[in-house]
Amino acid sequence: MKAKDDDMELIRGSGNVFADFGDADAETKQLKAQMAADIINTLDARGLSVRAGAKVAQVDPSDVQRIRNADLSRFTIDRLVRIAYRLGRKPEMRMTDVHAGAVP
């Protein structure tokens, strides 16, 4: 059975899928996911295997594999920062107003 157009509702996301699903730690998980994506992109751009990436980042290969699999529960933000830095990335932090652009 095909759904009718009027049966569908468009819901805009917040830009943070973790927040959209009500995760209590949404902001931290979003930041960790963004950092992991950058680490993966860096590994790929440099053509580094899991083992080679682990050697450069000075971590166990299983850690690189966990990052590639988005299994970030064992990683703190500061640990991801160190891994990114060792791979030649300089993480920068920017603070913004949570309510910027919100309609009063």
C-alpha cells in the first residue's frame, strides 16, 4: 500500500541526530562523531591502513578500528584530540550562542 502525500509530515532536524532522538549526552556525542569523521578522512587522505594509522597516532590498531566503526564509547574528547593532532590535524574549538537565530 502506497502512502498518500497528505499522510506524510516533514520534520526538520536540529542538526544533531543525537539530540533529535533525545540523547542526554547529545552535544558530546555529536562532537566526538565530528572528530572521528575528521580522523577517518585524514587516514583515508593519507592512504593509511589501520595499522599504519595506529603507528602514526601512537595508539593500538584496535582503537583506530573502533574509530572507523564509529564505536566511540571508549574515547574521551581529549583522547580524540590527541589522536587527531598526532595525525597532523589541529582541532580548533569555537563557542557559539545556543539561542543564536532562534525566534523569540
